[in-house]
Amino acid sequence: METTSIILLIGVALLLATWYFKRSTRALEQSKITMDSFYQSANALTDDDRTPSVIIEMLSDMSRDLTDGAVMRKFIFQVFLRRAVFSEKVASSKSKDFHAIVMELPPELQGHFFRATAAALFTISFRSFFFGPIFRRLMMVGVELANRSRDQQRDTRVETYAAGLFGHVHDEDHHNGGCATPA
């Protein structure tokens, strides 16, 4: 009985270790992809003379944080503990100033900036085994809401277009084999 329990524990431990290593390998591969994307966009920004020094400094800070697993942990704790790094007034004025600087960039540089920022966030999230998935899930909520809104707008456009082509489709027409009859 005791031997069976030990063998079972060893088997479970091996399964957990295998799962952990597979997950870690996959996260490392995904991290490499997002890190490459970050550096590609960051290089495009730093090579362009129109990029302000504030953005180049931010990219430099981001590049140092890409491999630090503690960054995600610190960020999540800050969010959950609702601690502000700056006072609300200072943070608000700094973010408004930075937002204005980003919005003044030419469109192609804005695209590189947003890609670099998103890639950095995902790269950092892949470095944290526990907090990374939580962070990525929180980030995807906004994407899902945006996609849902876009899908609803697309569906409305398709319905309007179809109504213009085929006339108004009555509900009972759906029961008649899907044949639309003009109103």
C-alpha cells in the first residue's frame, strides 16, 4: 500500500513537471516572438529623427524590463493594492502630456509605438508564470469588447446592405427555406 502511494506521488509529480516545462517552453517561444516584434518597432522609432527623446527613453526603459519577471508581479500587486506610484494629479498631468506627444507622431510612427508597447506588455507577461496569464486575460477583455462592438457594427451594415438588395426580410421568410420576399 505504501509503495503504491509513493509510485502514485512520483507519477503525479512527473506529470506536473512535464506540464510545467511544456508551458514554460511555450511561454518562452511566445515571449521571443513578442520580443522580436518589440525590437522591430522600437528600432523603427529610434531610427526615425521625428521620434521625440521622451519616447526613445521610454522604449529604453521598456527594453530593460522585458526580461524581468518581477515587473509583472510588482505591477499586479500595485493594481490589486490600488497603490499609486505618483499622486493622482501628477500622474494625470504626466499621462496627458505623454498622450499629446504620442498623438503628435506621424501615423506610421504611432503604429510602431503602439505595436512596441503592446509587444512589451505581452513579453513581460510571458515572463511571469502565475501573474502573466492573469494580466493577459485582463488585457483581452478590452479586445473582446472592441471585437464585439465591431462585429455588431458589421452585422448591422450587412443587414442594411442585404435589405437594400433584397428588400425587407420578414421573420416568417426564414421559416420558408430562407427565401426573402421583398416587402
